[in-house]
Amino acid sequence: MTEPRRRARLIALTALAALLFSPPLVVIFDRPSEAGPSWLPLYLFLAWGLVIGLAAWLMESREEER
Amino acid sequence: MRSEALVLTFAFGYLALLFVIAAWGDRRAEQGRSLIGSPTVYALSIAVYCTAWTFYGSVGRAAEFGPSFLLIYLGPTLAMLMGPLLIRKMVRIARSQRITSIADFISARYGKSSSLGALVAVIALIGITPYIALQLKAITLSHAVLVNYPEAADFRLADESFWNDKSFWVALVLAVFIILFGTRHLDASERHEGMVAAIAFESLIKLLAFVSVGVFVLFGLFQGPADLFGQVAADPALGDALGLGAVPGGATGWFGTLVLAFLAFLALPRQFQVLVVENVDERHLKRASWLFPLYLLAINLFVIPIAMAGLLLGGSNDPDSFVLTLPLAAGLDGIPLLVFIGGLSAATSMVIVETIALSTMVSNQLVMPLLLRSRRLHLSSQGELAGWLLGIRRVAIVLILLLGYLYHALIGDSYSLVTIGLVSFAAAAQFAPAMLIGLYWRGANRTGASLGLIAGFLVWAWTLLLPGFAQSGWLDDAFLHQGPWGLAWLKPYALLGLEGWDIYAHSLLWSLTANVGLLVGISLFTRQSPLEQTQAALFTEAMHPGLEHTPLWRGQTTRGELRSLLGRYLGASATARVLDNPGDARLDDSDPAPSELIARAEQALSGALGNASARVLINSVVRGEALDLESILSILDTTSQTLEYNRQLEQKSRELSRIGEELRAANERLRELDRLKDEFVAMVSHELRTPLTSIRAFAEILRDSDSLPDEKRVHFLDVVVKESQRLSRLIEEILDLARLESGRLTLHPQRLDLVALTRHSVDAVHRLQEDRGVALEVEIDLDEAPVVGDPDRLEQVIINLLDNAGKFADHDAPRVRLHLARHKAHFRLSVEDNGPGIAPDERERVFEKFHQIQRQGESAETVRGRPRGSGLGLPISRGIVAHLGGRLWVEDAPILKGACLVMELPSAPG
């Protein structure tokens, strides 16, 4: 992968993470489950895990850019 | 089984293990087989971010404020995602400039300013020491819980002697550890491999401990997550505990804490230490950018289950201690001990790294600049200062730990864990604008950064630090509710009336507004010094491939001077490493040092003393100015070129006006000369015509009247002859004058006796004067008067003077007096008469051509009978005398009271 492209993807990923962790989306997921507690913590952990997974994939992939 | 002895054995055994690991790490480093050369170890060392505050406090915060504890880790996740871009740049700069701490980094960015470095160091000390205290408090508290359970762990330090407080002894052991493994090298920019290895190991231990207790709670106390959350749902009191409603400040508080954690992660001194200074290879950032967030996720995974379990089962206990009390309540012995060790590892790792970072700042940014400023150090500098430096750093380590311990012992009881942590974060966040904006905006300058930092720090102190003191009962807390002096808009928690915000978001908003506002605003309106411009260019363009090997210095010094400077501060072996290359071993110490060598020397000093002090020292031996190419160009573009043009234009216009002036003057002179020439021609024509007319008239009479008596004929012929003589004399004089004025008059100067010459001249005119009835007196005081001159010409002058005097002497009894005397190195010949004299304003005009004085009361008629002058005699005489190096002028006659003409000639040499 060429360096500027990796750079661009990294910036995009950071922006996505910032969006996922910030109020508008956070507020949307802040609703009680049928069981009682809010979905918020679960959402946060899932989003967090997703971001980490994407970052790992982005950083560790060695395939050449098509 | 939880006996005091056992706990202590485990605790200090664990610390001993740290020593072993660190020693092993350093040994491996010396052998060149580094333990820490892996991205995984790097990521684990970054996990020093997770302190005792994370270990115990996260659960407490989750129990109290719901998911807001996660923000403390989501912020760093964002920062680490940016790591390969942002932190890599910082690492590269730190490597090339040998940065030792965040204070050094900011000081280097803003022109290696020692005042800015000192400011950052002071803010860090004030902001971070409580955080160290917090770790020590966590150790004391967890130990008390572990030993006293099930009795209340209400441990009040004030009631105990400090030697009963385990954290005092832990701090002491840590001081030894840090001194052993944190100050091995003088060069603080070099990595502390053993220490990093120990930190990475501690990170594993705390993760292991926390996960074990989490698994135990979830699967030992409950039957998995479903069971736990089923019970939580059933408890109405916990219904809202995990929603946004539990977060202080709601959505704004949420966002504020996220930003706070993001900034603090980058700007905390210990994070800067592990992220930047201890980085082995900037490629490690790639792995760490996702591995470290993964670590954070793992260590936080069980926070909510533990918090919920704690609220369900042991609601009366302090939520900060749930991690310990839950397994203790279940009657276990092993897991509580593991938790205690985990908490200990979290606390010690933070204390170790933070203390190293702070002590480096204190020694390099606070103490060294002061020492360098004092003269005594310079004078007594023949000894090695290397030992001194390490000594300063070691004393700083002990003092910082002592300060942390005192803080903990004296006011630590009144703070909850979480409060101190976030207050410290907000203090560290004040470094972020100067650092991050300085990384990308070249225009940010020192004045802006300093004022921004000061303003941000003051706002932070007002909105977080002082209220904290007030709530601890240290200050009267009236100003919290009414504002100081009744000024409501100054209320610390509602500045300018901004109410209803989370206190941290509120403080962050105002402090960062002031900080960034001043940094940007002042930078836009002030100028940078050349060094600042250079450093700004080096920082902002750090990733530019061409910039790395730019030689900075253009200054001059010798190898010997560099060697003695380095030897003084770094010791002989380090100096030899820096200065000696195998290739140039034959070079002499008196040779000029090349610029790369000076740059290497400055870097070596920077690593040991910090950038600002290194700069001061290098400046003391190097003459010249350092500028990189880009800043030279930009400076040239903006200022020099314009100035140069201006200067040239000014010079040109000055020259032009001077030339114009000269031309005008020359023109004036030419006009004057032209006028004089016209006058001269008119005069000459007139003078020539008079004798010609009379010659012609008498010649015609002679031709036409044959019957003229002989007597008359002779008389007329006589007149014709006289007039012809006069005519030829006149023409001779005009020619003389022309030659004089054109400089073609040929004189034949020779050594002669003026006395003899004067006598000879007097003899020549004596008869003529007698005929005219002039009484001539001659008074010569000398026997001889040797001068250099043309005898014929001088005689001509003297005769002319005597002749003139005779003409202008008194009409009835004319007297002329000649006087020759010595006057200093000159001879003066004066000729005076007893005529009417010459008025002072006429005295210079008698030397003008054709100037003839009209005698008062005498018409042209009455002058008849005396020979008329041509008006050229005096001008010619003056010209001749001037040519011979003398002077001729008119003055008052001392004896005969008429006119007196004085000729002065220098006496002949020898």
C-alpha cells in the first residue's frame, strides 16, 4: 500500500472512531434494553472493538495496492 | 493467611523482582540483544497510562458515573490511531534534536527557550505531584483494606506514624529503583532499557490481575454475564446506572472528557517519556497503534461487571475498593493478594516513569539553566560536571517522591482518587496546544506559547485546583458559591455564568480557550527570532526527507574548545565518542571544527542538559549564527531584500542630488567666469585703445603739418614712443596674466638673497622716484635673506610695489617707505606710502584685474602727469608671489598711515 494512501485511510479511521465515540451517536445508543440497563456500554465496547480491528487490519496488511 | 508479614513479603518480593528484570534488561542492552526491541513491549510500556487510578478508580467511577470511565481510554485510542502520523513525527524530532522530556520538546520548538522549558517544568510539577501522591495513597489504602478486612479500611494516615505507612517504604524502594535504573546514563535522551522492560512486565501483571478478578466475579460470584445483568436489571436502583444520565454534564461532559483524555494522553510527562523518549524504532508505532487500544479494551472489559457486582453485593463498601473487597468477601486469599500486587504494579510503574520524566525536567529545565547562569560553575569548571548532573537528577528524584509522599500524607485523605486524576489530566492538557499547534503551524512563536501556557495554567488553577483545595477544607469554600469578592461571574465552577457543565469540561473549555487563543492571537502579531524560525521549520517539516541532514551551524570554533566544553559536562569517554571519528584521528585540536561536528556536540549536550542549556553552552564557544537554508531564504525574502533595495535606492538618490548640486555650482562658476572674461575683454580693449588713439593722433599731426617746429616735433615723437612703450608693456602684462592664469608662466626659481635683490630694485627705481619728487626711505634689518625665487620676476614685483606706492603717495609731499624684515620662518617686505590708504572693503579688490582706485576728490584730470597704471600690476604680482609659495596682501601702514602692501616669502631651507 502506498504511504499517502495508508495515511489517508488512517485519518479516515480516526475520524470514524471520533464520530463513533461522540455524542450524537452515543446519545442514539443510550436507550434502555428490555432487560433494563442501557445499551450504551455494549455499543461502546463493540464500536471500540471494531475500530481496533480495522486499525489492526490497516496496519498489518502487507498486500500491494491494486 | 493474609498476615501482615505475608503481604509485605509479597509486596517487597515483587519489587525485588522488578530490580531483577530491570538489571537483566540493562545487561541484555549492553550485550546488544535488546529485550525491548519489539513493538509488543513498546505497546505494553505505553500501558503505564493505566495507573492505580485505572486499577481501582475505574470501578469506582463506573459505579458512580456509569460508562464515563471509558472516555479516559477512548481518548487515548483516538490518539494512538493517529500515532503513525502524529507521534511518529514527535519521535523523529525527538531523535534528531535529542529531546529529553516534554518541557525540553516545547522549549526546543520555541527557539530553545529556557524560560518556556522552566515554565512547563513548573506546571508539570504542580499538576503531576498530586498524581504521584494518588498512587502512594492507593498503595496505602489497598494494603489497609487487605490487612484489615472485614473491618473498615478507614485508614487515616494522620493517626499513624509514617514508618507504619507501607507506601512510605514503597516510595523509598522506588527511589532506589529509579536512581539505579533511571539515571544510568547521563544522556537522558538515551533509552532506559531495564526500566522499560520492568514497566512492560508490570503492565502484564496488572492486566493479569484485573482480568483474573473480573473472571472470578463474573463466573465465580455469578453464573456468567447473563446472570449478572439479569440481577442488575432486576434492581431498580441500578436501572439508570449505565446510561448517559449517570455521566456528569451529559453529552457536553462526555465530549469534554473525551477531548481531555485525548490531549492528556499525548501531553502527560510520563506518556511523552514512554511514547517518544523511550521509543526504540518509529516503526513500532504501527503495531502499538492498535495493540495498545486493545490492551485498554481488555483491562476495561471487566470494569462494569465488577462495579455492578460490587453495587449488588457489597453496596456499603467504597466503590474504589470493590476490586479487593469482592474477592475478600468471598473468603478467598490468593486473588486478593494478586489484586494487591496488580494495584502495586500499576502504582509503581506510574511513579517510576513519572518521576524519571519530572526529575529530568527539574534537572535540565530548572536547575541547569540556573547553574549555568551563576558564574561560579563556569569558573570551577575544570572538574567534571558529569557527576554533578547525575547527582542533581538523583536528588530531584528523591525530592519529587518526597513531595508526592508529603502531599499524600498531608492532604491526600480529603481527595477521592478520581478527582486528582482528572485534575492532573487537565493540567497536562495545557501543554497540548503549544506542542500540537507547534508541530504543524510554523507561525506559532515563543511569546504566544508562553502567555498561552500561563493563561491556561491560571484558569486551570482557578477552576479546578483551588476549588479542590476548598472542598478538602483547606480554603474557605465561600468563593465556590458566591464567587470571589461577591463577583458571581468569577465563580470557579461557572465562569462567566456558564452553569450546568461538568467541572472538567468547564475547566477544559475555558483554559483551552485562553491557551489556544493567546497562542494563536499573539503569534499572529509578534515576530520570531531567527533561531525560533529555524526550530519551527525543523519541527513542522520534520517528516520532510531532505531536512534530516541539514547542517545547522555556520559558526566557527576549534576542536579543542569543543573538546574541553564536552569534557567538562559529559566526561572524557562520552566526549571521545562524540568527537573522535576513526577517519579524522590525525586532526589537531587547534583545527577548526566542521559544522557537523558542532551539531553533534550540541546534540550530545542536549541529551544530557536539555536543548536550552546546550544552546547556551555551544553559544559560549561558537561564534556565528545558525540558520537552515529555508529560514535564510524566508528571511531574505521578507526583510533583507527589501532593505537592500531601499538602501541602494537611497544611496542612488543621495548621489544624484549631490551630483546635481555639483553641476549647479559648476554652472554658476562657469557663468561667473564667462562674465569675468567679457569684462576682461572690454577692459583690455579699452586700455589698448587709449595709447593707440594718442599714438595715431600725434602720428597724423606729424604727417599732416610740415611746418611744425622741431621742438614740437621732437616732443610729439617722444609722446609716440612713450605711448608705444606703454602699449607694449601693457601687452606684456596681459600676456603675463594670461600665462599666470592658465598656469603656463615659467619661473626659474633659484636660491637668492632678497636683501641684495631689494637693493638692486630700489636702485632701479630710485632715479625715477626722485624725478617725481617721491621721498623713498629704505629700511632693511637683515644682512641677508635667502629665499627661493625667480630673480627677474621678484624684481618685477618689488618695482611694481614701489611704483604703485609712488603713484598713490601724498600729492604734495609724497613719501614711500620700504621695510624688509624676518617674520618667523618668512621674510616680509612691506611698502607703504603716505597716501589716503585703501578702505578695508577695497583691500582685496585691488588685486582684481584692471581695478583702479579712484582717488577721492580727484578727477581723472588731476591725475594727469603721473604715469597711469594698467590695473594689472597687482594681480600679476600676487600671482608671481603665490607661485613662489608666498603671499601678498594689503594692511594699514604702521608709520606713514597710507596704504601698505606686504609681500611675504618663505625663507630658503638650509
